[in-house]
Amino acid sequence: MASSSSATAGPSTPPSHTAHAAPSYYAAPAAALQRDDDEGLASSCSSARTGAHSSESSAPAPQPQLAAGAEGQQQLQSPRLGARVSHAPGVGAGGEGGGGGGGGGTLALGAALTQTRSSGGPEYIEWAPDDKANPFNWSNARRISIVVCAMSFSCTTAMNATGYGSVQRDVIRETGTTLEIFLLGNTTYLTIGVAFTPLLLAPLSEIYGRRPIYLAAAAVFAIMFVPQATAQNITAILVSRLIQGCAASVGNSMVGGSVSDVFLPNERGMPMSLFCLLIFIGQALGPFTASYTVAGPAGWRWVFWWQAIIALASFVWMFFALEETRGPVLLSRRAARLSKETGKALRTRADDERSSFAHAVKISLSRPAVWLVTEPIVLSFSLWIGFLWGVLFLLLQSVPIVFSAYNWTDPQKSLVLLCFAVGGVLGFVCHLHQERLYNRAVARAAPAKVAPEARLYWSCIGAIMAPASMFWFAWSGQASVHPAVPIIALIVFIAAIFPIYLAVFLYIAEVYERYASSGLAAQSWLRNVFAGTLILAAPSMYGKLGPPVASSILGGIAAILGICPFVLFRFGAHIRKHSRVAQGLAREDEEEREMQMLDKERRERHSRRKEEKKKREEQREEQMKEEEKNVEIA
């Protein structure tokens, strides 16, 4: 699997408070919560846990009764919702795109949810605190089981991406094709399927949610093994690989979005580390199992049959265990259900902000391309991780060439690729330390927001380890050197890529916040293009230049690109200051703070008026009591 959480995982946004006594959470900006899918991982670190108690039952809704309320409010007694609906004229919800300002009001549906209405307009519902239906408030066991279920699909796609090369000799011999044409099976899988498809599927997840897309993709992915296992020519394999790559892109790009659906920003480090670890484990198991299958009596076709069985098992697990996690979609469904039950026209902010599918696809395709040209952070990180990801797939092709010096069989050579899993475990441990460093930086910066460069400590170490291990691998893979030496070099290389891979996602997510999906889409697209195209260069590079020179060239390029995190550590604040997108985010954040201050002032004025009125009433009562006492004495 070449990709991981891609652009599609949009960030959460901080809560906007209303002037009502029961503050609403996830006001206008939150309607665009996780604007897309990959992502990933992608997410703003300024979110706060939100939700509200859900009081839902299958009983029909009694008709609410109108009652008079204090302070010029009207109250709707709603037995169905178990609470009141209060309308406070002239008080609106603040927030980007929200009904902040003069004519709005907040309707609090008790503990179930919070509702906002603009004068003469629709009524909007939002999550309220502690709502059990809000994915952020699900139990840890429930959240973990859901994301692990989604990750199983990603691991399966990783096995498929790397295991394909193990059948090349038998497929070339049986179909009469060439090595270059055979390698197109992975090139189309990665550059067209995995790289481009998420840009088209992201808008669909905003409309229909993640679960139906997961299930459809998992089904297509499993079915496409059948034409590969029964293929009589290379065309059938190439076409089915292309379609399969499109389906596999969901397992790569959408898991990061699922993680950001259910985990807050400060909770996402561990799930994303686990996701990355499973990717490397899948990449190691793919060629290992495929090589032993090809060498056995079953033959190369059973490589695809075994992977089909694994993919089918993953689909069945997802069908029964994977729930919908996209908050805006769940809230829209609740609004539709409550509209039927109460007869009120209820909506969510996401319903209004959701654009047409054609417009969403246009933005999804064009913005990442524009950002690759206009945003230095996105361009530099995309080139860096893209090249390293391409080298990783190039090394998969070079391992059989390098270790042929030891006269090993194909299954023995495939054992070397298990070092990907070992390196992934070491990288996982490195990222745990990175998370500790980040949390310390957060504590030191409190109450201010920590600089995103706090995400880059271990990526700087990885920037040194990666090219060093490539030179190490280049000149140690010779018959005169023990095979353990180049194997250790590969382990170090994978351990170096692991923190870099995660740092790129987390840094872009923090810098671009709610627009991170576009930056992540750009790097994910370029990363998979590198992976799909560098594979084609492996035979000629290592055949003509030899393993030492070929790997040394790659190490030199990696060393040059490795200056990225160091430059950002030194000049990151200056670069962000001159970023058009980052400047726009800063202005929006300032406007958000101003609106929150206005809301706070409104609440304080409202509270003072209530206190003053209460005091006047108490004074009036005391005065009346005093007058009555004087009358009695007289």
C-alpha cells in the first residue's frame, strides 16, 4: 500500500459558544468537521471534545406545547425530547459561516442536542456536551475497534501492492510479456488508482459518509483478485490491477479521516502510529507470503487466491463491525429523523455548507495542484516524503538483485523483506518518544498554542538516518560482506522513514488546520506517483549502474531533500507568516476569537441584567414587607 492517510482527513474545529445558557458546541465552523477523508490524519490541533446526551427512542413524538417563558423567551415543552426548546431573540451563534449577530437565536433541545435558528430561517441542530451519539464521545473500546477494523483493509492493500512483484517471473513466462509491461501493473495501481481516486471519493464521503464507501471499495478490491488469478494474458492483469488500485485507495486515504472522526488531535498520535506500523507490516508480509506460495506446488495463481481470501475476510469484518464515524453525516441523519418526528424543519450547518458534487470534485482536484506551486511547505514536504516513499518501493525491487550475490533462492530473498516489519516496530518506538517530546512542548507553551515545529524532532533524526542507511546498504550488499550488514541497513532505513512519514502528516495538519486536507492530498498524490514511477527505474538503474552506485545516487538525493525539517525548525514561523493560506487562517482565527469575545460579553450583559432585575425584585419585596410592617404597627 503506497498511501496512507491522505488529504481527505479534514481537521476538527474549536467549539463556538452561543449566548444561550446551555452553550452549543461545534457551531458553524464545526459543520465542516473533517472536510474530507485521509487523512489523517490530517487534523487541526485546536479541537475540543464535544457531544451531548442523546435521548432517542422509537416511540412517536408527542406534539410540543407552547408555554410562556421568562425574559421574553418562548419555551416549547417537548416530551419526545425530554426537554424544552427555548428561543432567545436577538442572540446568535458565533463562528465561521454561522448565524452570529443580531437576528439569530439558540434553541436548546434539552440534553439531546443544541439547536440554532436565524429569524425567519431554518433551525439548526448541533452536538451538545456529552452526547453519546457524537463519535468523539464513544467509549475507547468502541473507537479503537472501529479504526483497527478499517486498518485491516489498509494492511491488506499493502500486502497486495508489494506482493505483486513476487509473481513476475512466472507471469512473464506464462503470458509472454516483458518485465517493463509487467511492472506497469504496480505503476497503474499506484499512480492512477491510489494517487488520483481519493480526490474523487473525498466529496462522496461528505455526502454519504465513510461506511458505504469503505464497503463498496472492499468488495471491489476482493473481487478484482479473481480476474488476476484466472488471467490468460497480461492485459487482464493490468486492467484488474488498475481497478483494484482505485478500490485500494480508500483503505489508504480514508483511515486517517476515520481516526480524526473519533479521536481528538491530542489523542491521534497513537492510532496514527499503529496505522503506519500496520502498513509496514503489510508491505513485509506481501512479498514474503507470495514468494513461498510461488515456490510451492500451488503456483503463482494462488498468490492472488490467498490474497482474495484475506480481502474477503476483511470485508466481512468491516460489514459487521465498521460503523459510520463522520460526525456531520450522523448529525444530518439525526436532523432528518427529528424533522419527521417533530414536524419541525431541522437542519445542520453542514447541510448548508455542502456544495454540489461537481463543485466539490473541482476543488478537490484543483486545490492540491495549486498548493504544490504556491505553498513552499507543501511542496518541500511532498518532494521529500514522495521521494523516500518511491525509494522504499524501489528497494523492494532491488532486494532480489542485491542479495543474488549470496546465491539465495527467491523465498530466502523474501525473508529479507521482513526487516520492513522490524524497522516499522523500531519506528513506532521512535514515534512514541516524539509524542512525549511534543506533549512536553505543549505543556511549556500553555496556554498559548505550541508551534507546529514541535512535531519535527524525530523527523530531523530520520532525515540523517535515511540517507546514511542508503549509503550503508549501497556498499554492504556484496558477497564479501555478511548479509546481516545490508539487512540492518534496511531496518534503519524503514525506522527512519516511519517518523518522517507521520511528521509530514501531522505538521501539515497543524499548519493548515481546517484546510489541511488539500495539503495532505497534494503530498499523498505526489508520494504515490513517485512510488509508481521509480519502480520502473529499478531494473535499468541497478542493472546498468550496479547496486552500489544506484543506491548511492538515491542516498545523495535523500540527503539534499533531508534539509527540509531543519529549515522549518529555523525559518518555519517566517515561512508560515508569508503563506497566503496560513495568513487567511490567522485572520479567520482572529475573527473567531472576536466573535467568541462578543458572545461572552453578551452572556455577561445578559447575566448582569438578570442579577440587577433579581436585586430590584428583592428590594421591591423588602420594601413592600417594610410597608406592610409599618401599616400593622400603625
